[in-house]
Amino acid sequence: MALDTSPQQPAPVRVISKLIGEWIHRLGPVWVEGQVAQYSRRPGTQTAFLTLRDPAAEVSVTVTCATRLLDAMEVPLTDGVRVVVHAKPSWYYTRGTLSLAADDIRPVGLGDLLARLERLRKILAAEGLFDAERKRSLPFLPRGVGLICGRDSKAEHDVLENARRRWPGVRFRVEPVAVQGVSAVSQILEVLRILDRDPDIDVIIIARGGGSVEDLLPFSDEALVRAVSAATTPVVSAIGHESDTPLVDLVADYRASTPTDAAKRVVPDVREELDRVARAREQIRSALRRRLDHERAGLDSVRSRPALADPHHALRVRRDELTHLVDRARRSMRHLLDRAASDIDHTRARVRALSPAATLERGYAVVQRADDTVVRSPDDVEPGEHVRLLVAGGVIAATIDDPPPVEH
């Protein structure tokens, strides 16, 4: 039930602390897993004190236990060892601190660790964190390389030495961290975020030398694996030897077998690149020579053609063609004119044959009245009427006499 408080009636700190203790007391005994961060055993006492820490978070708790439990352990208890304790949480309300009173403590064996890592691997794989599609390609020549490694470690030396031997101008930002132990994960996470936010860093290398499975456990931590997956900068994993496969290797954008291999992967070899440039130049020169030879041969072939060997030849050919066409046009035109003249003569002859003038020339005459109407019948004129006779030679005036009698 929520505590009824107000600005006028606040609860004292001791009350809040006591209520917290009551809530914790209800939790009862629990099994807790953690990494031993600090272990102390006072001589002459039956009680030992150790601090359990969660490597994925800045959380730790004090554990008290009987020394006989530690003496019964098969593996000596040291800092960095993962253990499982059965303990009852206790809250010291006067100091406001949480502690665990352990009645059983067990080291996490190698088999248990591997089984847990396999379960975690399957979970992360099912989420798609290891898919090849999400891995980013590394830059050809990074402006800056972030290196996460142990302080003054052989891994640092191998990466820097081999990278600078390959490309002397490469710029590194080295972030030394603890690569094993209780603080390794938190330190690696912190510098990973710092390097990922640095705009001058184009690739990040996480490097560590070889070690046991327990030593490499920080690089299989779920929080670190998810942080590498979420990073926007490509990450190269170079943990241990080639046979070592922590989970960071699976989520990284490139998995290097060794720190030396990581150095070879993130920067090109200047000698190899110069050789490639030289070969490319020679290939370009050869291609240009072949192209020039091909074009020169084409020009020689064109120049050897008659049209270019004798430039006037084409003009003469076209002149002859033009002369032939002009003669042909003239012949066609004369033929057309002759045929048209013949047609006109024939038409004129037909017109003349059909013309009234030709009929008049044969002795016929056309009789017209004074109003120019043609007389076609004797009944069309009256006796004494003046008419005109059109003959071939001209016009003859005449007068109509009495009509002759009609013969029966």
C-alpha cells in the first residue's frame, strides 16, 4: 500500500528505509548470479565478505557467508570468477544498504558457461543480430580508426605496428580498457559509445589477445553484443586466436582471426596499392596504344580509298552523272514536246474537219435573217425578206422571192 505523505506531513528517512527493508524481507531466499569483484577474508573469523557485480550494469551487492562454504569450493575464489549464491536479502535500514546472507555458494563451471552462451547465441540469432544482411562494409581508407584494447597489450602493439607498416599515415584513437574482470564490460561499453559518436572515426576495432573461456567472457556479454549491433560505425572484432569465437565475433561487421588480421583488414597496404596503381597505369597506356593503333589503321584505310587518294574522282563521277541526267532530261523534254505538237496537229485537223468553214468551202451556204438567226426551213422566211448568205468567200446579200410552187 502506498505511503500517505504530503509536503506538510513528510515521512522521515528512517521510515522509508524501514519500509524498504520490510519489502525486501518478503522476497525470501533467492539464487543470484554475479561476478566476484572484491573478496576479503579476515583471519581468525568465520565470516567472509565479497562483492558480487553484474558485468552488464553498474550494480553490485555485498555478500556475507561462512568461511566453511568457501573452503568447500573445488575452485579457489578469486576476483573475476562467476558464482551462483543462495542467499537471503537483508536491508540495513540505518545505513540504507542492501546485502545478501549466503548459505550456499557455487562456482559457475565451464560447461554451465558454455551452455548459457549457447542459449544466448540462439536468442540473439533468432532476433537477427548475426544476419549477414545487416553487416556493413568497411571503408577502403578510414580517416580514423578507433582501437579498444588492453593498456600496453600485445594486441595493441600488433594492430598499431601492422597497420602503420601497411599505411604509415593511418590515424588511431586508442582507448585502453580492462579486457577481463568485473569492470571489462562497462569500460568497453563506455568507450564504444564514445568512439561511435566521434565523426572522425570510420571504423572501430575491439582487440584482445588469447585467453581461456572465462577470460573472454566479457566479449560474450549480452549488453556488449547488443551495443555492437546498435553501433552506427562498422566494428571489427579481433578477440583471441582464430579458434576463439566469442559472441562479439558473430555480431561484428567483420571478424578478424587475430589482431594482426584486423590491422590488415582495416587499412590497405600502401605498397600493394602503389603496385595496383602502376599496373592500372600500364593497362591504361596499353589500352591507349591499342586504341591509337586501331584509329591509325582506320585512318590509313580511309586514306587509301580512291575517294581520298584522288579527291577529284568523286567530282568527275558526279559530273558525268549530272551530264547524263541533263541529256536524259533534254531528250525526255523533246520527246514530250514532239508528242504534244503531234497531238495538236491531230486535234487541229479534227477541228477543221468538223468546222462549219470546211463545210462552206465545199459549196454550202448558211442563210441568216436580219436578226442573225439561222434559217432552217423555207417557212422561216417571208417573200421579200432580206437575208445574208454566208459562203466560204464571204457574205452575200439576198432577197427572198415568192416561193416556187410545190411539186406533187
